[in-house]
Amino acid sequence: MEQRYKLIEFEGEHYLADLDYHKLFLADEMSQEVFELFESQTEEQIVLALSDRYPEQDINNCIQWFHQLFERSPIKSLEQPQLKIFAPTPYSSRSRLKSQTLGASVAHIEFLKALSKYAQIHVTQEFDGIDNMVLIPFNPNDRASASMIIKEKYDGVLLSYLDNFEMMPFLSYLYTPVVLPVYTARGDNGRIANGMLRWYASMRSFDAFMVLSQPTIDLYSTFIQDTSLFHIVPCGVDTEFFHPMNKETAKGKVAKLLNIPEISQKQIVGYVSRFQVEKGAGIFVDIAKLMPDTMFLAVGTISDPDHHNFPPNLIHIGVRPREELPVLYSAFDVFCFPSIACSEEFGLVVLEAMACGTVPVVSSYDGPKYFVKDAGVIVEATTYDRDLADLGCGISAYDFAESITDLLHNDLNRQAMAEKARQYALELTWDNSARCLLQLFQKLNLKKRLIKRANHLPVGFSLSRSPDGNVRPKSIIINAAKEHNAPLVGWLYDTSIEEGIALALLQNHNMREIEAILIMVCHQSIRRLTMPKTPKSRAFYVVTLRSGAKQNDLKEFLLREWIPATRATQGCISVEMWEDHYGRAGYMILELWENKQIHFQNVSKLWGEEKKDVFQKLGQYGIMESNWGGEIINE
């Protein structure tokens, strides 16, 4: 949805700014609050939310004033689609969600489901449970397909994962905000960080990284200058699907489901994740060995369960259908999450367990601690200075075992934490996550409106003759539109070489691309500034075509004999040949020498002695219209 109005503060006063007509309206506190709720709430909801602070009639009058100002029908609820989002994705929900217990694919699909309540979602593969979905064919390598995406005029593009590099070229010509979710911020031997930097260099000011928690921003702020592209949109949980059940009833169902009767009689510590080293599988086994009287139940993928030396009190039940997860979470007395993976940005399974009223025990490393808070136990972890084989921290099994034991021995404390866990989960629903993502797209579209698209302003480079006769390089701004329309004012504007280079770079590259080379350029500039300056001598002369000679012969002679001889002379820095810009059939030669004295001495020796035959041969093809020294410019 396009944002025409925005609240601003100036000299202690608050105003409502009309961005289209550049008008300001003084806004009191009630007007500000009504405006902030106007886009997302119905009239009844606004009155209900503010009636404890302001008279109901005043609130209704303010709402009607906004209606007249915006020239639109009464407020629409967010239940109706407003934005149109393109969400290309390689995943298929039917085959993934049946057995998937965690991961980026689950998070992304849940984001799309929730977002579809408020926006029209165009996808490239069919998903179950997305009501407001339009299935479209799309091939990023097909020009017709790309053209169709551009014509749709989307309000935003939601990518699925970092590896969607085939979408990167679209940023060059798709003038639509692109949001890239960052479900994993590092790991995989630097592949993820390198991919992030590739996207960072390509992104425009109205694109964004959608990160799940603060550690991702902290990580990249150490080597990226512009962190304004990072926006936190936390994952959510389906609190209707994941809900608390009576603990004894849940244990009975799991015991019957798995045909393990002792489950209903013991305290259970649960684990739901890939059973791999980086997910803390080894630590979970060690904890079980330290607590032989407690049952440990692990759920998730495992490579070869027969080769694991599990203690008798640990049972691994493999991958289970997603429909069984709520009863499994509810059957756990404590949920154990000992992940040491450097890619643990959020920990979705922890939030699912909390939604079922199960107290989590997590480490102090990265994402989960930010939403667990005091609804669980946070065990101190040793953070590594750098990733070690995708491992980001070290955890003590003894510390985990001690924390879990304390929880199991204190029923009242555990019950109080379980209630808090459920309450915290209710605040982090997928619906709230979708609203947060929707607001991000609205913010990016507003930012796009405030940023003018780059004008087509070609820049050329040439030479200029000053009033004193000296010739210097210059850049030329060519006032010409892409449609070649005649400009209202002059065609050409002279400016400095530095300004021309800057304009040329900024038209084709964003600031993040330029940032990548500025350090090198600045370093070289500093070296030049600190080097001792020596006077240089610059000369030019024009060679025109002799009557009866052929222009190609003159050009070939200059390129093959005259210029190489000059360049090979001691003290000569550079020689350039230009087409004569005065319209005559000839060429202009520009020479740069170390200093004026070397210039005179060596050129006299060159053409008077060493290359006298070449100098005489010049007369067969052309005429030098100025003496050999030309005009000397001391720098």
C-alpha cells in the first residue's frame, strides 16, 4: 500500500506530512494515536483502544477528519488483502511439512500462510493452507517470464533463502522492494557470509534483510558499514496448533502412540531437532548419562541410530509427522535445546515447546535467549571467537543437567515458568510476524517513493582549451533523456574530471558497491598526496594530412613509428593520440614529460639525431602545425 502521509517532528511540534502535496497539518496526541491505528484497525477498534484516554465523540470526529483528508471510503480491516507480494520459492509444502520438525522451510511457509491473510501472494509452487494465493509460472532465466514479473507491479518481493542468487539480476530493473529472509547468518565454511555480502553489494536503499534476532545484526555490523538494511522480524508459532495439554493425558497418548508404557510413569526431558553434533546431540546424550533416573526422548532425523551408544534411559523415535508434535511437546516435562550451531538464529522448536506450556532449557548463545527470557533456564555458554567447523560455542553437559534437575525437583517453579512460556508464545504468533513483515514492506515502499530514480545522465570525457591556450582534460554532462527528447536548456555542461567520474559511478552502482572500492582508491589517493610533487611538462601539437597523402597512412605511421619512438624516450611519461577536434583531417598528439628540461633536451636529441629519419618521414604524410615542443604546461 502506498504511503502518502507520515508523522514528523519539527522544533518540538508534531505534524502530519502530506508527501504528495508537501503540506503539514499540526497533530495533537490524539491525532497521532488515531493515525497510527488508522491503517490497521477498524473504527470500532480505534474507539475501543483510545476511549480510556479521550472522549469518544472527539475520537469519532478525528476519524471522520482523516476520512475527509484521505478522500477514501471508511477504514478497511487488515482482513482484506492490500499488498501484492511475489514470493518465488523452491520448496513444496506437501512433501516437506509432513515430516519436517524445524528449519527455514517451515518458517518460510508459515510466514507465507500468515501473510496471505493481509496480502495477495503470488507463488511459483503450490502450497497448502494459503488462501489468498495466485500460482504463476516463473523461470528467472526466461526473458518473457521476467518481463511478466515486471509488468505485475508488485508491492514487494519476498525471497525464500540466501541462495536465490538467480533473483539478483532483477534488482537492476525491478523497481520493487526486495526482502531477503536470513534464517542462517553464518556457517558452512564462510559460504553464507560470502552470500550475504553479495546481496549486500547488490541491494538498493529500499531493499532489506529480514533477520530473526539481534545477533545477526551484531555479527555483520563488524564488517558492514550500512546496517540500516537489516530489520528484525521474529519467527512466530501457531498457538492454536501448538497448545498446552494435560501433562498426564499427553504422556498417556505418547506412550500408546510409541508403545512404550514407561513414558506415562516417568519425568521426560525432550529434544526435537536433527540428531547431529552442531545441534547438541552429543551433549544431550551426556546429559542423559548424568541423569539415569529420568527418561530422555529425542525426535528428529538421525543418520544411523544403531551405531549410537545411547544410555538405557534415552530413546530416539526418529522423524514423526508434524501433527504429532503438539502432544509430544506437551508430554515433555522439560524441553532441552543444547544447540551449539553457529547458525542458530532463532530456535523455532523452542518457541513451539513454549506454546505447548513446556519449560525450555537453552544456552546463552545467540537467538533463543531473546524470547525465552524468564520463562525458562538459560545456561551460560562459552562463545568462540570464530566459528569452528560450524560450531559457535561450547556448552557444559553438567550445567545443563544441574538446571534440568532443579526444574524437575521444583514443580511450583516449573508450573509458573510454563504459564509464562505460553504467554510469551502468544505474543510471538505468526499473525504478529506477518503484520511486522507487512509493515516492513510498507516502510520500504515509502522509502522508495522518497528516493528518486536515477536520471539518465550520460557523462563523457574530452579535452578543453582554456583562454590562455592551454589544453586540459574535462568531463562533459550530456543533457539527454533516454527517449532522446530535446532538453529544455543546453545540451552539454562542462565539469571536472572528478565530478564526472563520480556521476558515472553513481548512475550505475549503488553506494554499497562503491564502498567496496573506496578504501583502495582512498589509499592510493593518500599515497599520491603524500608523495613529493615534481613539476611535469605537458605538450601537444596537431599533425594534419599532407595534400595527396592518405589519412590511413598517416594514422598508421603515427601509431607504428612516431608514438612508439616518443614513448621509448627517457623522461616521457605518456603519449596519447586524439582525432583532431577542430574538424581538420589530422590528429592531435599529447605528451607528458617528467619536467620541462628533460622534455627539451631529450626531444631535441630524439628527432635531431636518434630518429632523424622518422622525423623526415613525417613530412611524407602530414604537416606539423606547431613546432615540436608545442605548448609547455608546468604542473
